[in-house]
Amino acid sequence: MSARLRGALHGHYWTLRGALGARLRPRPVFGARRWRGSVNDPRRGEVALTGAMHRAGGAQACLVVVHGLGGSAESSYCHDAARAGLAAGLDVLRLNMRGAGGCGRDVYHAGLSDDVLATLASLPHQSLLLLGVSMGGHLSLWVALQSRDPRLKAVAAICPPLDLAQGCRDIDHPRRRLYRDEVLQSLVRAAHPVAEAGGIPIDSRALRGLRSLRQWDQEVVVPRYGLGDVDTYHRTMSIGDKLGGLERPALLVGARHDPMVLGTTVSKMLDRHPASSALELRWLDRAGHVGFPRDVHLGVETAGLGVYPQVVGWLVERS
């Protein structure tokens, strides 16, 4: 078996194992209180945000966790991150981007950092840490670049896309139909009540007829946010070519054999547009898209094994 084929199998294995394991053996973190916030949208005015807040008891620092495309604050990886944050003595907010988590009032997009920036500004803590997964990682890197809040000490992105145009082509490829359909169906389900209420410029029947993420971006995201066309949206909202201006400490954890956010696509973007020294990069060979073995070690000696304890440990060290 060639090294390339072996790597591809590893990527699919850990991706599917992580997803199936979360469904068969869910490990939710209980004890959260419902969190409500809002953000001012230039077209809609005040838009409601929701989430789940875990209190560690007297913590002065808060970890904000942002989900991936088609996910929500209830996604298993958000609970895993919350568990690691609580173990480190942090308060943890699992944030729903607008429209996620069943609120059905709007839709978000891959460059919509406003929701996260408004959430961070509303928190009373002395120190803030941000952890995003997949598309949430892309958004977190945007926030690291844009935020002027001195309380935001460090940011981490797990399996984030950096090039939206190529990333869209990658996941829309017929070989990745299984993954694309899972994400697209989640997006359509969440957007259905928004379409029924006339909140997006597409009716529910046309919404159900979408067959690719590029179509989603073209028919839903671009007209909702007045972004011109899908190519303009992908070009202007991709974070990868903007990381040279990064000043806040940031960690990017990538899976070399990720079958959804391809490691080669991420690497090519960073080769073409080198990030500043504020970004630390950790590649994992035994991993998939948001699917990891339990013995992941990123070099953080103060934290336990596992990608989320290690990432949270990295963030805490920089706070």
C-alpha cells in the first residue's frame, strides 16, 4: 500500500470514527445555562445570538468555542472543548452563530466575524480565549486579526479552511459527496424556517434543491449579505492570504490527511501567503476532519493528552 493511500485511509478512518462515535456514544457536558446575546446587523438591525455558558466557579477567564459549518453549540466537539476548558478552570461559552442551534432567524457565513466580536465584547471576564473548529476556526482567525479587545489573549483554530474557493471545490468533488451532503443537509435544515419566513432570498423548495456548497454560497449567502458574486465572496472572505498581518498569538492545528479540509490546500495557501510569526502551526498525521486519537500531544507539557486538552493548555499558557 502506498504512503498516499495509507494516509487517505487514515484521514477517512478518523473522520468517520469521530462522527460515528459522537452519535453512538455522546458525551455532553451538563450544567450549562442558556446564554443570550445580540449583534447589530447593518441590514437587519439587532440579531439574536444564543449559546450555552458553563461556569467554573470564580473564573476570571472565559473560553469561547465556535462550531463548524452546519454545526452548532451542541456539536460533540464543542462539548469536548468545553470539558477541556472547565478542567483548566475556565468559564466556557459554547456559541451558536446566528441561525444555528434551531433559532431559525438568519444564516451566517464563513467570514461573519461580527457575531463572535460582539459576543466577546459582551462578556465581563478579565481574560478571553477563543477556540474555533473547522469553519469556526476560520472565523476565529478573522477575529484574531480584527479584534482590538486587549482581553483576547490568544486564539486557536482546529482543522480550519484558509482558502474558501479551493476548499469549496475540494468538498464539492464527487469523491467527497458523503461529507458534502452531510454539511449541506445540516445547513438546509437550519435555514428552512428562515426561508419560510422570507428571511433569505430563496424559497424553501429551491433551498431543498441545492446540491453543492458553491450553490449554497451563490443562492443563499451572497444575496443575503450583498457580497456581489460567489467568487468575490470567496476571495474577500478567505483568511489565508491575510495572516501575514496577524499579531495576536494563534495556533492552527491541521490534519495532513483531512478528507474535507485538505491538508494540501491549507499548505499551498500558507506557502503562497506566509503567515506572521504570531501563528504556530501543528500538523497531525494520525487524524481526520475533527477526528483525533486520544493520545494527541502538541508539546504542551502542562496539559493532558488529547487535542482539546492540549489546545486549551496552549491557550492558557498564553493568557
